[in-house]
Amino acid sequence: MSERLLHTRNIGIMAHIDAGKTTTTERILYYTGSNYKIGEVHDGTATMDWMIQEQERGITITAAATTVFWKFDDNQYKINIIDTPGHVDFTVEVERSLRVLDGAVALFCAVGGVEPQSETVWHQADKYKVPRISFVNKMDRVGADFFAVINDIKEKLGANPIPVQIPIGSEEEFTGIIDLVSNKAYQWDSESLGADFFEIEVPEDLKDTVKEYRRKLIEGAAEESNELFEKFILDADSITADEIHAMIRKATLEMRITPVLCGASYQNIGVQLLLDAVVKYLPCPTDIADVKGVNPFSGEEEVRITASEEKLSAFAFKIATDPYVGRIAFVRVYSGVLRQGEQVLNTNVNKKERISRLFQVHANKQIPIEFLEAGDIGAIVGFKQVRTGDTLCEEKNPIVLGAIQFPEPVINIAIEPKTQDEVEKLANALIKLTEEDPTFTVRSDEETGQTLISGMGELHLDVLVDRIKREFNIECNTGTPQVSYKEAVTATVEHKEVYKKQSGGRGKFADITIEVSPADIGVKGLQFINETKGGVIPSEYIRAVEKGFSAAMVNGVLAGFAMDSLKVKLLDGSTHPVDSDSLAFEIAARLAYKEACRKAKAVLLEPIMRLEVVCPDQYVGEISSDLNKRRANVDAIESRLNLQVVKAHVPLSEMFGYVTTLRSLSQGRATSSMEFSHYERTPELLADEVIMKIKGYLVKY
């Protein structure tokens, strides 16, 4: 059992868009023997980009999982890999993948260095305490600079990058790699598509550089152990490669360093050494701390050791729909054994589920298996109510593992089927898509009766609408994209609400006095405080008041946008011996919410995006001027090789169609990337305009 776990690696490949994640994964599949030919992203033949939308657009949309086997030091290692998207619109795929992975490979473009989404995924990995190694890809590109990227990692990510390899040349002169630990140089054979590589002499002009960085590496490794440090003082050359590897691994697992490797995946250089590094430096399941959870019935913390003999605990991190086998749940088994045909408990909804089939996943193909053991990642079929973030365990030994926190959608569009006959069909399709993607939400506008779908960006919604058309065969009309605003109160107001209804027989009565104010800093949702004294309102009615406010916050008082946070104090109230009940107090709370929030000077909040534009020097002035017109705050303009990087914060409402404008401003030579930053108060005149538009708004199809 322990041998199996020692030879297992669960890793993710993460990076900014176009850093080469999928290309690297394709080479891994080829060199491990999983694929007999190399698939290419630009040809639409990449195994991991199996969705039609991915093949057409040349981007990764959904995190694809696969399992490969790699031989190292006469041992066979099982590596479960998840190839994640780089586009910020699909950041949910990275978030939920990192939640279940033990280690990660962070890819950086040798030209672009640390780009905006690189920072996002790096901090996501920090949040889940995922050890990682770095791979500087595209060393063959014009402008490639290995040491500049290392400096970038140090400055922008606050990490401690330690080179364990250095490149032989760069750009078109990039020919191989020098391993600093073994002090050997390698070159790859292009005729075998990089499958064969051989040892060469360390180039004369690099010997001093190799000596400098190798000494730094050995010195750093020696500091990890008193015994090694003594050896280093007496004779640095007496420290063996195995001892250096062990110390690098120790520091990597403790997240004090990130070993940095290099290569050019598209040119088939360096991928085998990357696989060796995954095995050498990234954790096996037993290296990770034992998983902690809570008993849903007792509320006490429980710990599960990573072992097959332990009680079962498995975490569902992704739901997908397959045209042949139906709904699939991707699961990570933390302890025990999940067997085909057995009954398990879903503790999040307290329902039993029977696992009809188990699979090992290879992109969009499933290989049937009998069981999944502790440390394994696989897929289950035959469940009824499993959702993303649910815990599966034994009925006698319940546990709930920590859920995943997902970002909120920032953009929405109205959608309707072209024919009335397909209304129900569309509703079912939307339900299936929301089960798969927690950042995709659906709601009905109370005033217009329209169905509104919300997501992380224009591309996100565009892909989902395309999936509705192709996968569910539903032709749809869609409105123009609208910003997903939020509402908030800015003042403190006291309000008394008396709800009376008498229509023969038993009536309804509820009397509450509440104080509404902005929530405390950092608090999301409803912050409810009961300050009643002497039991003037029974506890079940107090819960009904809280429920009423919580439900009412879904629709704001200005234009129906959700209230992001609110503090409500229940100060006083009274009841009727016959007419009072929970429903009356819930209704009173909803009415009080509307009146009090209007008095509390409700305002509109708009999403602010973090923008980065990379452009040649001559276009900086025009691009900055255009951003100023879009109400942007330009934070910095930095130099990167022969280019300028404009960093700014800008309202999302001003950024529709920006890519087209940017192309015309820079003659197609500038690129941009944008991700959500925070919500901010909308200027009053613009807020009035938005409210007027929403209240009298009808989507034109």
C-alpha cells in the first residue's frame, strides 16, 4: 500500500494563457507512451483539448484529466495530471483542480515571464498550500530570457525560485539543457521528435555560469541539514546528487522554494527531465497533511489518514456530462477505498448514493476500473444528487470536507429559445450546465420575466451558449451582455414594520423594529444580530426574520441587483397570541428590507477589472488616452524587453469590445488580459442611467 502511494503523483499544469500547458501535456502523453503521436493545439488535434469549442478556438476551456506512467530509477510512477485552462474566464477549473491536487507545475513563457493569470493561479496554489515546480517554456522564442523570468518570479510572486537547470543558448540558438545537480548537459534528437536525448559536453562559454549556479544550489541544499553543511565546509564536491535532490525535495514540500527548469515543449526539448523533476520534487499523497473534516452530526473535527485501510472519504471536485455515459463526477479519494456497486453517503445533502461504475479518465475517454484507492483521482457514474464540492463517505463514519470557494459572476445576458416548444428543453439544459460550472448562474428577472444567465466574462458566456446549441440542439436568441452590478447601503437607518392581514378566520400579524446598516469590513452576505430582550419575539420567529432578510437580499431595491452585504439588528417587536407565525415574520422582514434599504441610501456597485496591455513603445500614448476615456486608473507602465506593459484598473462596463479597439489602436500589435479585481461604487450619474435602463429595459432580439 505505502509503495503504491510513494509512486503516485497528483499534479496540475497551470499558467497564463498561451504559456504552453496543453502542448507540454501532449508531449508528456507521447513520451510516456499514452499517445502514439503528438497532438498540436494549433491543428485542433490535442488530446486534452477534446471539446469542439477548444479545437476551434485553440484554447483550453475545461480542465482535462489523464493518467500516465513514467519509469524513473527502475521504479514505475503513476502520475495523475490535470491540464487546466489559462484564460481568466475559466478560472473555476483551476480553483477546483488545485483543491484536490498534491503538487503543480507552473509554466512560464520565457518571453512574457510572470503574466496576470500566472499571478492568479500562483496565489490560488498558495491558498490550497500546493507545492510546485516551475518550468520556463518557449526558450526557443525570440526574446526568451531564462534569468529574467527567474527574477520576475521572485519580484512579482514573492517566491524563492531556485534554478536546477540552465539553458544552452536561447531563441533560435537554444539547443539543450544543463542539469546543475548532476553537472551534465543534454541535447535532444529532432528526428525522433525529442524521444531520444543524449549527454554532451558542457559548452566552454557556460562553464563559469554553471559553476556559479551549481555552487549556489549546493550551498542552499547544505543549509537544509547540519550534516550536509559540515560536508560542504570540508569538501563541497563530496555532496552527492541524491543528497542534493533530497534537500531540494524537502524545501519544495515545505513551500520554501520552487525549483526552476527550462525547455521548449513545441520543439520537444526538456519534457523528460520535467517528468523526472515531478517524480523527484513533488509530493506523493502521503507527503501531504492528513485530510481534516467535520462530522456533520456531532460538529466535531475528524482526521482521515491517507491509507486504503482507513475509513472512506472522497471529494467530488467536478461534474461533467458525457454523451455516452451521462453525468460524471470527478472525485479524489483521500482515504479508504471507493468500490464499484457500493452505497455511500453524500454528507452535504445527507442522501445515500450507489456508485454504479468507476472510471480512470483520459481526456474525454473513460477506462472502467473496479475501485479507487486512497490517493487516486477518477470518475464515478450512476449518482443522483452529487454536486461540485460534495463529500462521499461511509454511512457509519460521516465526514464533510472543506468546500471550494468560487468567484462570483460579473456579466450576464438574457436568453430565450427561438421557438416556444423548446422553453422546457432550454431550462433542463441550463440546469445541467449550472451543475457542471459553479460560476455559471441562472435567474429569472422578476420585472421582465426574462431568463438571465451570468458568467465570468464574454468568452465564458459565448462558449456556454455555443454548447447549448451544439450539445442540446437548441437554437437561442441572446441579448447584449450586461454588467452584473451589486447593491449596498451606505447609511444606518432604524425602521419599524407591522404586518397585519385579516381576511376572515385566522389572520397574520408580525411587528418588528430593525436597524439596517453597512456590514462590517470583510463580511459577505447577511450579518444578522438579535438584540431583543425579554423574549418579546420567540426564537422560531427570530429565525424567520433572518430567513426573510436573507431571501430578500437576492433582489436589491434600486434595480433588482443582489445586495452583496448587509448588517441587520433586530431591536424589538411584538406578537399576537393567535395570528402570529413564522411566515408572518418572514413576510414582515421582506417588507422591512425594501423600506429600510431605500431610506439607508442604497447605491450601485460595479465590477472593476485588473487590466494589463502589452504593446510596442509607440502605442503607449494612444492606449493610455483611450483607457482614460474608459474611466481607468492607470497604475503603472513598465518595460518588458522591447515592449511596454500598461497596468490599470477599469470598470467592466467600459470594456465591451475593447479587443477590437485595441487592435485598431496598435495595428494588431498589442495584446491585453483582464481579470476581476473588486467591486466599487458606481458614479451617481452613471448609476442613475443604469437604473433607468434596467427599469425600462427590454432586450431586443
